[in-house]
Amino acid sequence: MYTLKVSGITCGGCINAVTRAVQAQDPQAQVQADLATQLVTLETTLSRESAAELITEAGFPVSN
């Protein structure tokens, strides 16, 4: 489990897009997002780097 700072998540639709991007590669992944802090917590078999790349490709830049 780890947390990523994801820019641009402002609504439920954004959270769904991030969740779909991660679950496309790991269907069992659990994704929780806090819109106020723009932090996304992932429980997944994907590496931090892989998840960050998938989320960025979905249109939501990940910062350190």
C-alpha cells in the first residue's frame, strides 16, 4: 500500500478515471482518493512507478 500525490482530481468522475486506469492492469486494486489533499492511496500489486505512469496517462499528473 502506498500513497501518491495526484494533481487535478476534483470530483467523483476523476476518482473513477484514476481507479479505471489502475484496475485496467490490476483488477483487484483498491483505490481511495482524498479530493481535498489530492492524495490517492493504492493497495495494488503494481509498483509505485507503474501506477504513477498509468494515472499520468489517464490525464492526472503524479508528483512526488
